[in-house]
Amino acid sequence: MTHNYKEDDTDNLIKLLSYEDMRIRLKAQFELANRTFWGYRALEKAIVEEENQFARIHAIWAIGQIAANNPSKADPLVPLLSDGDP
């Protein structure tokens, strides 16, 4: 059975950003980027979490996707320029 990302809740999609399989992470990332309001808010929180580097990376990428259409949405990424995590 195929997972329905469009019908999944935002919290679960955020959890999927740390999933072992990159295909799952990418599908969750793209769905969150499509949810410009609630997805964006959840992604803002995920970029500062330090539990899972995969989740942070995919959250950063998703915010970049959103910011491609609205550059002001990239503002949460600026503090990451001095982040200690390479």
C-alpha cells in the first residue's frame, strides 16, 4: 500500500523528514513545502532541532523551495549561516 502524503498530518510529515529512506524524506519535504502556511511553520521549528541532521537538511531545503516564490520566507535560514552543524 502506498502512503498518502497529501492526506498525512503535518506532524507526521515532520517525523518522516528523519526517516532512513531518502525517498520518503523527499516526499515528506515536498508535501510540507506545498503546505505553505502550516508546513512552513512546522519547517521553521524543524530547522532548529538538533536531534536528526536529515530532518534539518530537508526542512532547510523545503524552506528554500517556499522561498523560491517568496524570498522573505528565507529569513529563518539566515541564522543558520553561523550554525555549528556543518
